[in-house]
Amino acid sequence: MKRLELIGVRAERAEKTVLDGMDATFHGGRLTVVIGPNGAGKSTLLDVAAGLLNPASGRVELDGADIGTLSLRQLAQRRAYLPQSPRVDWAISVERVVALGITARLPAFGGLPEAWKPKIDLALQRLDLLHLRERPATRLSGGELARVMLARATVADPEILIVDEPTAGLDPRHALDAGERLRALARAGCGVVVALHDLDLAARIADDVIAIKDGRIVAQGRADDILNEAVLREVYDVRARVSRDTDGLSIRFLP
Amino acid sequence: MSRWLLPGLLAVLALLSAVSLLAGTVWFTPADALAALRNPHGDLLQLVITEVRLPRLALAILVGAILGLSGAVLQGLLRNPLAEPGLLGVSSGASLGAVIALYYGFAAAFTLATPLFALVGALSTISVALLLSRTGGTLSLILTGVAVSTIAGAGLSLALNLAPNPYAAYEIMTWLMGSLNDRSWDHVLLATPFILAGGFLLFLTAPALDALTLGERQAESLGVDLKRLRLLALLGTALGVGAATAVTGTILFVGLISPHLVRPLVRHQPGAVLLPSALVGAIIVLAADIATRLLRFGPDVKLGVFISVIGAPFFLWLVLHLRKTSP
């Protein structure tokens, strides 16, 4: 993928306008973080970008082609999506969960084609899951489940990966780890779009930032240009102090 | 899937089928049975095999299989281990249709009136449930199914209440209990096309059910068309279970229990549960049918009642067990 573009998108949920007049561009090989307060429309923006919610007006283009013209299956072969707090309902093994990532490339009947097995091994290895491959996915810790889901989302090498709050419920070590892995994917050429509440992590991993509020874009651009006191104050309605030291950017909100 | 699971289940099914042909009020030797199968127009004893036990065997397998299959699909679709075909109003719709046929005397006019009316009843209730829940999600589907099912149940009670004579009420009650007694090849011919068509639609859901393990959002992002999946599952259930209920009456619990018995053996993969669950359903109904023929406590115990007596305690165990293991 070269780019994914939202053009004049207005989106509704339950007949209420959640996004309005949204123009945004995501680039391949870059990691874009979407920030904004609760209810700003971050998840809706991600859903529209993922092609899971049709915009009421406007369109979404993947390399210049309207994604509305792609079938669910075609789209699933090119982009991966992880919702907030993903869960597994049956006690299937970790390996099976990861294998579900290639659902859109499987024939309608029959088991897993041999050709995919090395891919699954690779995904498991990349996320340090080899020792867990036979474990039922319902018996994993939060950090392990997050890694399994990431392996699931990346097993088929998507061109674009859209992730909603991957660090929700993770301790600092696992949150940093998840961030690093997303960074690595972007370095490898994947377009990564992440909604995040953790701004320190956002500052650490983002190439680009889109700041939204009340369904509209407040600012978008390179992370260094967006994560400043003026923009943050406008987005969150709280005074913010941004300081930079040898460890990078650190953001503090003041009452 | 364990390599021995399907051959094992098929072997058990074959064994029970043989027993089903030989056992009953009149016992046959395997040689008698083979002779009857080779020469269908033989003496009276041979007719017992070809015209009584063989259609009964065919129905037991077909009905049990579609109940087990539908239960497995619905549990996967609704991601709920307590789902079963009756939940969506198929059984009560079929019962209402049958009761209308019995009540207004259509059943007396021609033999197949009861199953035909039952089939129409099943298809109507599930269409209503499907139409009303078109815009909503899974929960709305369950609740609509329960509501439609309740309405059909109310109609049923009303029919019993207003029954013109005790005999009509008795006939309705007997039909509701579910049985394979006195079923002929006509019943098999009526139900088979619907059960096969329904079964085919249900088997198509397997890959989507696997993806649905991750929830509806992720399944959709993996390319699963949820609307199509719901339509396949409900239409398949309506056709298959509708036809099954139409010829045998209400048989509960088979659809609930069968998937649970095989799930650990296929490592909990919802798509892989379907085929073994269908076989287990057939085994349960066939075994229960043989048991009702052999165990005699005065009046004969109806198949549906027998399965309920065994199935209800299992259901209770399941609820307690799930409470322990689910988060």
C-alpha cells in the first residue's frame, strides 16, 4: 500500500453524526497515531478506515480505489483490524487463533493448506509465542492475549494494520512492548494506524499524529509538530505541559 | 481433529443401525434382515423390516443428525453454549402448525397433513424472527426468537384449552411428545429433501463460525459476511429442524447436548464441531429409539420424553459446569 485516504467523510452511528468533514491520509511504512478525548470518534474513524462502517457521505480510497468497491474478502486480504479489548470465545489453541488471520485466503472447505504453516510459525516466533502455541486462548494473561492478537493480525503480512487501543489494560512493560512491535511493522513497510490514549507512548512510536475532537480533525501532521501544548490543550480542554529530555518527549496534564 | 473420531462415530452408528433393524417386539436374526433387504416383497416378517423398521431407522438418523448439526451451528453463531434449535422458535412453530392440522381435523383427512402444516409453521416462525431482527445483531435475534417462540407456545396452549373433545387434546399432547412410532416411507420422503437442503446450508457456515470465535467485529474484518452467515444458519435450521420436527414431533436437548460431547474432541474449534456433532445427534436419537422399544414400563415411553428425561439433568450439569469454568 502507498496510501489510505479519507475524503470528506461523514459517518453516523445510530443516526447520530459521529464524524464530519474528515479528510485524512495514512501512508504505507509510517505509523499514524489517532488521539482525542473519549467520544471524539476515534473508533469510528478507525472503523471507517478499515471499511467496516460505510460513510454516510464521502469516500475512503486505498491507493486511489474506493474501498466500497472491494468485497469484504478482498479487503480482508489487504488490511488487518484489531478492535479494542479483543477476546476469544471458545477454548481454541493459540496456533488456531493465529491461523484465523488467513481466513480470507482459505478455500471454502478443507483444512489449513501446508504452504501457510511456515507463515504461522514465523508469526508465532516474531511475537515470542512458540511456547504457547498449544495453550487454549481462553487461558492467557492480558499481555499474552495482546501478543496473540497481534500475531493473528500480522500473520498474512497486511498492507495496512488498524489497531484500536492496543495497550488498554496492559502494564507498562507490555504496553511498551506492544508499541515497539507496531513500530517494527511500520519499519517493515506496513501502514499502521493506532488509536491511543497513552500520549507518552504515542510520542515514542508515532511518525504522524491525527488529533480529533467532536468528530472533526483539530490537527494532523508529523508527530513533533502536533504533540505540543497548544494542540493538546485544544483537544483535551486541559492545560498540558510538554517537556523533552534525553528519554524523549513527556507529556503532563495539569488541573 | 483426532483421526479416529469420525471413523469411531460412524462405526457406532452402523452398529446401532443394525441393532435398530433387529431389535423390538419381534427379534430378527441378521440372516432374516439380510433376506428382507434383498427381497422387499416377502412375507409379513420381512415387511416389518422394510416398511416399519427401515423408515424408522432412516428418520432417526436424519432427524438426530440435523438436530445435532443445527445445535452446533447455532452455538457457534450465537457464541453461546446454551443455544439450541428450539431457542429460535423453530420447534414451537412446527408444533403450532401440527396442532392446527390436528385441531381442525386436516390430519384425519390425509396422513401427511400434520407434518406439512408443521413444516409451514416452522418456516413461518423463523421468517418472522429473521424479518424482525434484520437490522439488529445477535442478541436481537435471540430475543426475537424467544418472543416468537412464546407466541407460538401461547397458541399451542390455547388450542389445548379449547380442544373440542378430550381425544383431540390427547392427540395433540401425544404428538408434542415426539415419537418415531408408525412412521412410513412417506414421512421419510417428505422430510429428506428439506433435511438435506438444510444440512447443506448449515455446513456452509463452518469457516465463518471459526472466524466468529474472535467476535463479530474481528470476524467481519477477516472477510466474513455476517448477514449471509445468519441467513444460512437460520434458513438451514428452519428447513432442516422444521422438517425434522414436522415428522417426529418435538425432540429437545439433542441439539444442545451433541456439540458439547464432541467439542473437547475437536479442540473446541466451532467449524470442526459440525460433522461429529451431527453424527452424535444421530447416535443419540437412534440409541434412544432402540431404548424406548426395549424398555417396557407398561405404556410405551415416547422418544421425545425419554430424551428429555436423560437430557434435562445433563442440561443442569452443563449450567453448573459452565458457571465454574466461564469467567
